[in-house]
Amino acid sequence: MKITEVQAILADIPTRRPHAMSFGTLTLQNFVIVRMRTNAGLTGLGEAAITGGPTWHEESAETVKAVIDRYLTPVVLGQDPFRVEHLLRAMDGAAKGNHFAKAALEFACFDLVGQALRVPVSTLLGGTVRDRIAYSWSLATGDADQEIAEAKALADRGSTLFKVKVGARPAAEDIGRLERIAAALPPPIKLRADANQGWDEPTTLRMLPRLAEIGLDLLEQPVARWNLAAMARITAASRLPIMADESVSTIQECLEAARRHIAHVWSLKMTKVGGLVRAKQAAAIAEAAGIPCYVGNMIETGIGTAAYAHFCASTPVVTQGCELFGPLLLADDLTREGIRYEDGHVLVPDGAGLGVTLDESKVERYARRG
Ligand code: MN
């Protein structure tokens, strides 16, 4: 099989409600959807979504499209999508970094291989250890009353994991909001908080005893991605588990995070780290270091969510649940099948490849023009 055409399509889909994080408020999510055609008549799909674009990380939907069109497509055209490791090497040779762009193409290769062999991508990744994953819903309106109502409606349908986005307002306000939410949502509900690098070390150290009293399940990425020394000191000082997200964005950072014990738990994201193969390598480092993992999201449509779900299904160290709520927060999806949810869990697609196909009328509707 040979790759004969790669299309990178920019698309924008509104969210059902504004989604407020420490680095900005999201109302319209941007994507690059990859359509990879072959001489075998098969079409593979990929996706890169970056919540907040360059306000969160170095890449954005626009850079992803530019890098795919100009630098990555030329090195994958004419190549066999079965040779994933070879293609990752070739893409690394053509462009440094740019993990989201590479991941979108790698997802499409895995989709093609799965379709060709008539097996789900989870089978290619080692086979399933679970067929459903508990997902966490993010409370991110900043309005505690609204967040409590939103969480209760989901809890009634079986959800037990919630993450409160903090760091957009003064920490004392976040504590008050967390106290109210925790009082309204007692165990067995697990409440987590994600500061998305929004705090500094002194603020975090001051907040830790209060957060532990509230009964928070864990605190995610309190300080800047680069501040590993502070992450390590916070982790050493904390009674509640600390999770790293932005600080574990490359496999090299994962190794350093394990060595310096910067967190008790890692949030893995398949696009952040450069694809499914790289995410497996990150998971191997975590497993060797005794670090349980969670799988975050970037608010993907059904395409990216399917790729993430196949990873969760096939990776034992992912014991802390996932965050694959993208299709629930977005006002619409781009796939015909959609992603199925049941009792607070996301179900892993069981069709060949990623197990989802594009709804062309939706692509037509949401593709960016001009
Ligand atoms: Mn995070």
C-alpha cells in the first residue's frame, strides 16, 4: 500500500458553552482533520486539536496545517503506511518538534493499517486490557452554581470523575469555588483540579493544605511546564497526589520527570507527545518508574477521541481514567458513528482502524474558508 494523497483540512466547531481555563476561554475549537488516501482505495483519518492554540503550547491548528502541507506531506507521499516507525523518523528529519502535526498523520497511518488488516487500532497497539474507560468531565465555567448543576446532571448518569479548571482567577476565589463544589458532590465522586500552569510555587504551597482538607483527589500542573524544580518540591511537600501534564510533553521530558519525581501521576496525550507510538514509549517510562497515568484530551472530535480511546484500551498503566469528553462539549461532531458513552465511561470503537468515518456534510459545514 502506498500513500497517494494527504489533505489537511482546517475546521472550527463551537463549544456548547464557554470553557474557561487559566490561559483563556474557549468558545470555538480549531482542528486540523487529516484525510490520507492510498492506492489501495482506503482512506485514513487523523486529527490535531490544540485547546487554546498557541496560548497553551507552541503549535496551533494553523501551524499544524502549514507544517503538514509544506514539510511532512512530501516525506510521507509514496510511502507505505505500515512502516510507522520509519515514517516517524522521516517526519523528524523533515521538521523538529511539531508533535501535533506528526500525530495527526500517524493516526491516519494506524487507521489505514487497521482497515487493511480489518482490526481495530487497539489490536495494533497490543490488544485491549479494557473496553471502556471512566471519563472525567471538566467544570470550567467559573460559576460554582452552574458547575454544580452541570456535575449533578452528569453524576445522575453515572459520572464519578470531575476536574475543576482553576488558575484563571485569584487562588482564594478558586478555593471557595472548590469548597462549594466538593460540598455538593461528596464521595464516591472524585474531584480534581487543574491549574494549567497558572500558579507559582508559593501560591501552590499555600493552597495545598486547603486542597487536601477539601478532599481533592489530585492537583494537576500547578506551575509552569519548565519549572521542574518547583514541581518536584511541590510533589515532595504534598499530601494529595500531583499530576503533570504540560511538563511531560516529550518522551525526553517524561524520562526527566521520572528521574526527578516531579509528579505522582502523569497526564498522557497522544497528540502532545507526537502520536500513538510515542505515547506508548511515554507509558513505558511511566510504568518503569511506577507512575500511574491518566489520558487527557485536547477537546477532539470523534476522530481524535477514537485514537485516544484505542490507546487507553490497550495501555495497562492508564489506571487514572481519561478525559475524552470532546464530542460531548463540542456542539457537533465530524464522524458518522460518533463516540458512545455509557455510565460515566467512554466506549472504545470496535470497527476496523479507528472505527470512525467522516461525515462529509459536516466537513463541508465546519471547514474553514479563506
Ligand atoms: Mn491539563
